Amino acid sequence: MYCVVFAMIVAFKVPVATNAMANGRWWVQTDSLEKLAGMVDTAFLVCAAIIPMMKASYLVYLRSDDLDVVRLAPSVASTA
């Protein structure tokens, strides 16, 4: 469900932001569109920054026993 909502938000933001950066070349930025774009911007912030941080915090602090630990170590390149 999260991916569908986030994809819909991005699908709205890309053409609207492109039109705004092109000084309204394709359609006029009305007041109602600006208000809707502001709400979608807030939803984008929630979906792109807040929800992933909350999910990561939940997994680390409450479900850490279900997480696998991955350790990265540098390797020495062979000279062949």
C-alpha cells in the first residue's frame, strides 16, 4: 500500500513541478492547484523521510532480533 501511495504522489509531483519550473508552459498554475501541490509536498515528505525513519527505528529497537548483521571488511586486491 505504501509503494502505491508513494508512486501516486511522485506521479503527481513530476509533471506539476516540471510545469512550474517551465513557468507554466503547459498549463496555468491556479490557486487550487498550488494548494493541492502543497498538500502533496507534505505527503511526499512524510512518505520519503518520516515513514522510512520510523520503520528503521521500529526494526532496530523493537525487532532487532529478527535482523541479520552484515559486516563489511576491506579486501586486499591481488596483483596478477
